[in-house]
Amino acid sequence: MIRHVVLFTWTEDATAEQKAEVAARLNTLPGIISQIRSYAVGADAGINPGNHEFAVVADFDTVEDYLAYRDHPTHLSIIAEHIKPILASRAAVQYAV
């Protein structure tokens, strides 16, 4: 299994509505992309200072399944239309589970 973890920090001018829209749009992906085995998104709980503000954790059976998700037009559209306009920084990793 492949686990994909992404962390986002938003721009200072990102609105609560824009952040909520990112979460709502990303949460539609498990119903659209059949290769997703497990999917969780959420805002940082605010426990530790200096954390990223938002996380995505997704599991896939194979590298090919991850690549199908990565390159899926709906996923790419969400990135282009909702994430990139408010993105200050991003960190990601994919690893075998």
C-alpha cells in the first residue's frame, strides 16, 4: 500500500470560506476516484505552533493507483481552482505502508 500525505499552509488573505471549500471539494474525491482506499482531510487542531494548517492523508493499493489519483482531472481541477489560489506552502510525501 502507498500512503500519500500532503500538508498545506494558506496565504494570510485566504478566507474561511475558501478553506472550507478546499475541504469540501477534496472530500468529494473518494466518490469520484475509485482507486482511493482511505482518505482523510482536515485543518490543523492548533495544538502546536508552527504547524501547517491543513492535511490530506490518502491510501492506495499500488503506485499505479496513486498515480491515477494524482493525475485525475477532477483532482487537478481542485488543485488549480481552489488550492493554488490560497496556497502559501506545501509539503508532501508518499511512502509504502
